[in-house]
Amino acid sequence: MKCPKFLIIFILSSIVTILSALAMIKLEPVKRPFLCNDPKLSLPARQSTITGTVLFGWTLLAPLIIILICEFLSDRSETKSIGEKLSINWKKLSYLYRFYIINFAMQSVFVTVAKVTTGSHRPHFFETCQPDKLINCTANSYVFDFTCTKTKISEFYLRDSSMSFFSGHAMYMTYSCFFLIFYLHYRLRSRKFTFLLTFLQSLLISFAFFGSISRLFDNRHHVVDITIGAAIGILSSIHVWFIHCKNFEFNNVKDNGEKYDIQYRDEEIMPVNSSSSN
């Protein structure tokens, strides 16, 4: 029995993502010097407003659920059973989601490499690490050789205090939200959906902005970390849609419902016969 391409891609992407997460947990970041009494590293540590569970739950499940619902509701055929609609719409979903998940896995590798190789200190670095040379260092001088002295904290959090660049939260949130923004732009092309489309896209932009900026008031990242992370997320979503998903084409949608369908140029899905829409 032939294994579906989507399943293979999903499994491989999941393995890559898990390995990247394990590498981030286990690897020691580059030891980077810090400026004595740097106010940018002197902020208090706070709990994340958006936890990792919420972040990955949204990033991985939101596109899956939203696209499946949109495709199911947009299928106006009265001759198909619910089972047939679900089967067809699952093929549509898997076509898009496989490219989405591949880029997600590659982003996880990218952010892990960046965090480990740069060793950029988080805004709460002094509180979390409590460097031994911080007390007697000379003002406005760099400290190169230091040891974290805080003991009531796990080794992971000590390492994590030097993994600020760049923001994974900002990257993942903007990637998922802008991916859906592009999807809705092509899916809701009828004029009667103008208000709904504007509202949903504005809502997604707000989600992306809040998910990114929350890392600033949580004292988890510097502005440059968030900016770079958000930029990478947006560029990744553009890359998915205009490079990989260019073969996923929406027909023009008329207000009377005609030609409300999708064309695919892919070996897994038969092209739509435009004459059948007339």
C-alpha cells in the first residue's frame, strides 16, 4: 500500500522540529560578553503571556482547522455527501498544509541555529544568570569571562537566558497569521465577502502583532529580536504562497456562486473542469 505523500512529509517535518527543539534544550549557546551593568540586561524575569503550548497549538492547528472549515463551507455541491466533501476538502487541505509544515520545520532549525550560535543575552539575563563578575566589574566595560551563580534554577533556563536572538514567538506567530491572511485573500474573493475578509485579516494581523510584542513586555526579547523574528515569519509565508503554492489557484468567484471552486496543477488532485461550472 502506497503511503500518502502528506503523511510522509508530516512525519519527517515533525521529526526535524522535535530534533531542533531537543537541540535548543541541550546545546550550550556561544558564551558572549556583556556590558557591565547594562540596563538592557537588567530587567526582571516574567512569565510568558503566550506560553509555548498556546504558541504551537495555534501555529500548528489554526491553519489546519480554518482551511478545512473554509473549504468545507465553500463546497456548494448539493449532490455530494458529507463524507465526499470531507474527502475532497482534505485533499485540498493536505496540498497546502504540507508546504506549510515543511517551512515550519525549517524555521525551527533556523531559529535553533541562530540562538545557539549568537548567544545573545535576554533582557532578564542579570537576574536569571547572576554573573559572578557583575558585582566588581568596571562600568561601561565588557565582561568576557564569567560564571552564572544562581543555583535555584534549572540548567536549561540558565542557557536560555543567553538565547535571545531571534524571537521564535514572533516568527511562528507572523508565519501562521500571514499564511492564513494570504489564504483568505485568495479564498474569499467575492465582493460580498469584502467586509468579512477585511475583518478576519485585521484580526490575524492583530494576533501576529500581539504575539510578537508580548515578548517585549514579558522581558523575553529585545526589539531587534522581535523585528527580525517577525520579518522572517512574514517572508516565510510569502515564500510558501508565491513559490510553493503557486500551483494552487482559485477561480474567480462570482456573487451568484458560480465557479466557486479551486483549480490544482498537481498529480494528486484532478484539475477542475471549468465547463462543469456553467
